[in-house]
Amino acid sequence: EAEGLYRQLQQGQASLPQASLWSRISLRSKFNAAVAYLILAHLLGGLVHQFGAALGLSPAAVSSLLQVLGVSSIGVGVGLMLLQGKVFTIIERIIDRLDHIAQGDLTDTIPLHRRDELGKVNDALISMQTHLKSMMAEINEAAKTVEASASRLAVGMDQTHTTTEVQADAVSRIAAAVEEINASIGQVADDSQ
């Protein structure tokens, strides 16, 4: 399935499925934004707590603002944990696919649905799997060609062996005939003396 889609992409007959906006934002940007928000919320909370009264904020407003910052920080923290869990799940799937490829299983389907760093790793995995399938097909064809050539060579060697045996037998008969002729010539020579 992935190989067919890869060929269609190469020929311009297909396009990749569109990933959501969230999937197109890089993981680095997601993590950096979350950490930056946590730092800013912490700094802002400290400033509001320290200088809220000097800025003319009532204690209730300071408390409400600190609660909002606290709850939103907890939300961002939970979001980071969920994002981390999703990242590790995807990494585990990629590792599982790499293990399958390492064991020679090139039939595993690899979904195409991310545009961030993990999507790039996934795309590289698809490309590697497709190229390995292609290489294996070429090696298989070469092996069949070598096997056919070896079979033809074996037949030729058998024919050469048979021909050599026939020629050796003929040479032996000729040698025996020459010896008989030599013996006959020797006898004729002896009789004529």
C-alpha cells in the first residue's frame, strides 16, 4: 500500500493527505511554546503577587489572576504530558516498524499523517522501506538470472563431459588400432626378411 502510494506520488498521480494544523506545527515549537508559557505565567504570577497592590489591584483581583495563571499552567503542564505521551507512542510505533524491517518484513503499512519532525522520520521510514522492497526485487531478479545461467552452464558442462568421454574412448580405440597396425607392420617386416 505504501509502495503504491509512493509510486503515485513520484508520478504526480496522488498527493499526501493533508495533516491538521496541529500536526504541521513542529514538536520543537510546541514544546518551546508550552515551556515559555509556563515560565511567563510563573514570572507574571510572582509580579502580580509582589506588586499587585502597588498596581492598584485589589486582593480579590490578585487572587483571581493568580488562580487563572495557576489553572492555565496546570492545563499547559497536562498538555505537555499528553503531547509527550503521544510523541513516545509514535516513536514506539516507528521503532516497531524499524524492527519489522530489520527482520526482513517489508510488508508493514506505514500511515502518512504527520508533518512535524516525527512525520519526517515516518516519511524517511516509508522511503527506506520502499527502496528496500525495490532492492529486494532487483536482487531476486538477479538471483533468478544467475540460477538460469548456472543451469545452462551445468548442461553445457555435462555435454562437454560426455563429449570428452566419447573422444577419450575414440582415442583409446585409435591407439589400440595403431598398436595393432604397428604390430602387423613389424610382423610383415620380419616375414619379408
